[in-house]
Amino acid sequence: MSKLTFEQWVRYAAITIRNNNFEEFAKCVEFGAGRFGGEIIYEAFNNEIPLILDVKYISRMHKFIISSERYEEVVLRLLTTLTKLMASSGFTVGVDFSYGKEDNISYLTMSETTALMVENRCHPCSWKHCLPYIKICS
């Protein structure tokens, strides 16, 4: 790992998440923080890594980087931020979207049309972070 470029490191971090290998992920993060700096690694998890992961791996990434005690809190914060964006864009809770909770994890439910309109108003990384916690109905 010692000769990885930043781009290679980003891809390797994504691989450790896809492979569900927390031990290798932890080593990867430690190496990345030492080599590239903590702030750059933080930005990579916010902006670059979500864009190369399939949605099904985003919640795993969140679980890897967030302590289990704070996971629900962070999910709720993501959804609250999205809800504020939606409200400022004219969407109404109970009409255009609704809240739910399953296995102690919050989620939003919305139609495919609403999801598309909201996605068009979001930064791609922000949308990708929220997608595992959005249920799209027909």
C-alpha cells in the first residue's frame, strides 16, 4: 500500500467496503490519513468514494466510518438535511414524502417522480449518501 496514489487509495478503500473487510478498511484509512492527511480522507468519504460505490454499499461505508452508537443519529441527520432541502423546494411531508423507521433505522418514502425531482436539486454525493435510506414507491 505504501506506493498508492490518492486515486488508487480511493479505489482500494471502495474495494475494502465492497468486500466487507473492516480490518483491511481500518488499515487503509490509517494509511490514507498518514499519507494524505485526515481532512483529505474525510473529503474522500464525503465526495469521491460514494460516487464509485453502488448504493447497496453506501450504508456499509457509513457503518464502517461511524460508530454503531451514532449510526442512527447520522442517518437521521442526512435525512433531516434532505427534508429541509425538499421543504425549501416546495415538497410537503405527508404529501410528497413520508418518514418511516425499520429496524431502528429511519428512512423516507417517496414516489419515483418526487425522487427524480429531489435528485435534480441535490449534489450527487449528497444524494448518494441518502439513497440507502430512501424507499421509492411506484
